[in-house]
Amino acid sequence: MDEKQALDAFAALSQETRLRIVKLLVTAGPDGMAAGAIGEAMDGASSSRMSFHLGHLEQAGLVESRREGRSILYSAAYPALSGLIEFLMRDCCQGHPEVCNPAVASLSACCAPRKDVSHA
């Protein structure tokens, strides 16, 4: 990711509803969510308001859309989000990896596989 792409991504994320949408879609996983379900999760936002925000996020490359039947499904663009994190952290340690360790540990902890407790 270059600086222009990062600026576009940060500009898109600097609005509360758009940030909430990205966090929701990250949680939803690669299958994504229908636009209507996203609107409901955003306190019942209108379809025109959701179209505006989702279009902004898609233009910034942070979400992707696809049509399934009569629905448009949106999902987080994980490569772009990873690229944004990498852009921020690219030069973090300057030869001192301990500087980056807290951020790396935080990401590793949230991405750890969940233990299946159903076999207890």
C-alpha cells in the first residue's frame, strides 16, 4: 500500500458509521453480510445512507461487494486492511524489534485459533 492509498483508507475510516461498518464486516468474516443486515446493525440506517457509506468504503478499497441473487453482499477487503496495518508498521522498529512486539502480540492474540469446547 502506498501513501495515497493509506490516506484514502484513513479518510474513509475517519467517519463513525464507516468505521463501525468495517469492524462489523471484519467480524462477519469472508462470507460478509447483506446490505440490509448491515443497515439493521447500524441502528436501522436507511438504504440510501448505507449505499453512501458502503460506496465510500468500496471506493477506498476497504470493502468488496458481490451480488447473490437479489442481494448485494459486502465483505471486508482483508488484503487492503492488512496492507494498511503493514503501511503503519513498516518502519516501526528501526532495528529494535521490541518496539513492534506489543503490536505484533496484539494481532497474534486476536487471530489465535479458537479451541473447540464442544467436545468437553
